[in-house]
Amino acid sequence: MKIVLALAVLLSAACSSSGPEACRAAGGECVIGAHVCPNRGPQDCNPDRNPGGAFCCLPCPNGKNANDAGTACE
């Protein structure tokens, strides 16, 4: 039971975390707003200095590639 509870706490923390560390942990990189990104993640990469100004760009899921414009995963 303790293992299940610990896992639930870790998963809820990972889902609610934000910032560059959370972005890197998800396999992405922080980029500035005008950057073209096929898979924008929910992590706010710059929550203290410039809210909404930087976001997490994640790779496309396995089996998918970015389209020619690089704006979506296909």
C-alpha cells in the first residue's frame, strides 16, 4: 500500500510541475514564443520572469514526424 501511495504522490507531482526541469524531464526543450514547435507541452518554462513567454517544445510521439512546416505531428 505504501508503494502505491508513493507512486501516486510522484505522479501527481510530475503532472503539476512546471519550469525548465519539468520540460527536460518530459524530453523537451524550452523555447521562446515565436519558435516553431510541432508538439507544444503544458510546461511553462519561464514562470517567474516572463509568464507565457517561453514554453516546452516536446518531440513528436513515437511513430510520428513533424509536418513540413514543423507546426504539428503527423
